[in-house]
Amino acid sequence: DRGAAIGYVYEKHLALDTARRVEQLLKKEGLKVIMTRTTDVFITLGGRVAIANQTPNCIFVSLHFNSGDSSAATGIETFALSPQGSSSTFMGQRTSDYAQFSGNNQDGANIALATAVHGQVIHRFKVVDRGIKRARWTVLTGCQKPGILFEGGFVTSPSDCRYIASDNYRKALSDAIADAIVNYRRALGQQRVQR
């Protein structure tokens, strides 16, 4: 699944490259990192969630690059799971959306992780801030761990695609994501000490 694409620029390559960079940065910080994929293979959405759910004491960060119906769509957005009883801000309110799904009992951690990553990226780059949103993407609904889905820009936007395709941008983006994860972990450690 190549994901979002424009010409020969494929989301699958950009996301894997970014994830591998984040992996190396987190390992340098002494964190254990489990990748859902390390090569150009297809892992189902459910398979990705299963890996997270089988890993004790972890967070789940799903890295993506966006696509839009219009080349004018641009910017960074981060998704956290919609909690039980609330609708998805992405899809609009639907009866089945807020009534059928239970959430994952990690709402506070989901939002804290989303805020850490999104805030760090927006702080470092002059890009459109599309915000932190609530959604029930498959990789979020099945996950029993704190998790987010991060969109690092629009492949379908000529302006976004120019910087997304840049090695320097993906390096800087990876630095920001890794720093945010380390800060999130430190905050959790301090919270445990204060209890």
C-alpha cells in the first residue's frame, strides 16, 4: 500500500524513513523501540495494533503523511481516539460513532501524547497548524495503549510535498517527534514520583 502519493513520492517511503530516524533517536535515549515494520512490507492496520497491544508498558505512535481532495490542503495534524460517548471531530457526529465505540480508557494519556508531539512539531516548523483532532481510525480504536496518529504534512500539496520530500525536513521532523516522546516519558516519570 503506497499510501498518499504524488508522482513517485509515496507516503510509505516517507513514513518508513521518518520512523526509522525516530527509532534511532529514541534508542540513543535508552528507550526500547518496537517497529511495526522495518522494510517495505504491508502490515494490516489490525496487525499494527496487535503489536502495540502485545507490548507491555508502551505507547503507540502511527506516523503518516496526508492526502487531500484539493492541492490546497496543507499542514500538520495529530489524531487521538475519541473517548466513549463523544463523536469523532474528523467525521462529524454520527450515531454509530459515539454510541458503538468504547474508547480505550487512555484518554488523558492519548491527549498528553498528542499534545507533546503536535506542540513540539508546530513549535519547530512554520507550517499550518491543523490541530489535534479526535477520530476513530482503526489504529486508534483497537489500541489498548496510549496512542496517536500523526500526519506530517500533505503529500498532495505542492508546497508541503517540497519539504516532505526533503531529507533535511524528515530529519528535523524526526528530531521533534523523538524529543516530544522523551519529554512525554519524563513527564510520566515525574508524575509517578509525585504520587
